[in-house]
Amino acid sequence: MNVFPEAGDIRRLLDIMAKLRDPDGGCPWDLEQSFETIAPYTIEEAYEVVDAIENGDMRRLRDELGDLLLQVVFHAQMSRETGGFDFDGVVAGVSDKMIRRHPHVFGGDDVADAETQTLAWETHKARERETRASAEGRRASVLDDVARGLPALLRAQKLQKRAARVGFDWTTTDDVIAKIEEELVELRQAVSEKRENEELRDKEAISAEFGDLLFSTVNHARHLGVDPESALRHANTKFERRFRQVETEVALSGRDLERLSLAEYDEAWERAKKRERGDSTATEE
């Protein structure tokens, strides 16, 4: 007998999760989980949502959004079990926040356009950061609440955007390019020094300089209006697509991937690129 509410009712999902976490007859795997063990799944599901969107797969998007919602329900259930917030508290909190941050919709304020709304949104968020810092007995920072758990490229972008709001930023893209070139020189120097000295501190220096270079390239992306995380995802997809074409071509020719020379790889790669452009000359010679 089905003791849960009808499909589509959020209470049905909440009841299912409560049953899964019930020490008396629940699921052993679900019972073993904690906030820390579930967190990686939450991140993974968020990326699955993005992947479905980028592939234009609405049916899959519906399923992935359900999986992401399940993560929220899972965390809320674990909190409720220890006397903390529950799902209703999560919903109430975000609802109050949306109303608070949209006074032009739910209050008497007027907002002329999307840009003005963005500025108003950031002003509200800044006030919330100041209130939270004051309650914690510390000084607020413009970098507060930029989550450390974000992907590194995304976090770099957010840190830079926050700093830019108070004037800590390059004025032109040429300045950013000059910084990238400077960081590249410093990375080369660190690599050169490592060849003469293999100690651990030299490896750490190379890692530090490489990180500085990545941080600067993220800054360049921001100045160009490019989302670095999305750009890298697309570059990954493009690389995978072309490499699979190379694998197929090599397999059909009866050759072994591991025995190909770098020149042969390069030729096959160029043919893959031409095929993507619809070049009729992209055939193996």
C-alpha cells in the first residue's frame, strides 16, 4: 500500500527521504551519510543540470533538476534529525530573501532596468554581509561569502568581480594581457630554476606561479565578458569530440594509437578540425 502523497506533491519526496533515513527499516546507505559525504553529490548534480542545459535536453533537465532537489531534501532531512532547520525552513528562508532583495517588485521601490536591479541586488547583499559580520563580532569584507567550495576558476572570477566593485581592477584588457605575460615569464623562471634544483620548494614555486598565471587568465576572461568555467567546459567538450574522431580514424586504418608519432597525431587532429568545418578535403592521405 502506498502511504505517500500523490506524485508532484513535495511532501511525497520529503516523506520518502524521511523513510530512507529511518533507523527502523530505512536504507543502510542513506543512514550512513552525512553533510560531508553528500556534499560531493550535490556539486555533481549541479553540474549534471548544467550539462543537460548545454545539450538542450529538456527531458534530462527535468530529471537532473529532480536529482538536485533531492540533494536539498537530503540535507534538510539530516538537519531536521538533529533539531536544526527543516525543508520548510529552507523554503521560508529563500522566500524571505527573494522578497527582501526585490523591493521594486514586492515593495514601493522603482527600478529602471536590469543594470539598476543588479546594483540594487548587490547593495542588499552587501548590507546582509555587514549585518552577519557585525553579529559575529568582526569586520565585514567585500570578499565575504565567496564560497571556498566553488570550482577554482569560478571562485577566482567571483573574487575578482568583488574586488573590482571597490576599484581594485585593471582599467584595460591590455593591462591584463601585460600581467599574463609577466606571470608567464615568472613561471618560466621557476621551471628553469627547477632544472638546476629538484628540491620540493622549487616544485611549490612552480605550482604557485602556475596558479598566478591561471588567476590572470581568469581576469582576462572577465574583462572580455567571457565565463571562464563555461569556456573551459566547451574546450573540454571540443577536445573530447576531436580526440574521439582521431581514435576512430586510427582504428579504421588498422593502426595502434600508442604507436603513432606526434606528427601523425597532429595530421589526424587537423583532419578532425577540418571535418568539423565541413571541409571536403579532410580525408586521410
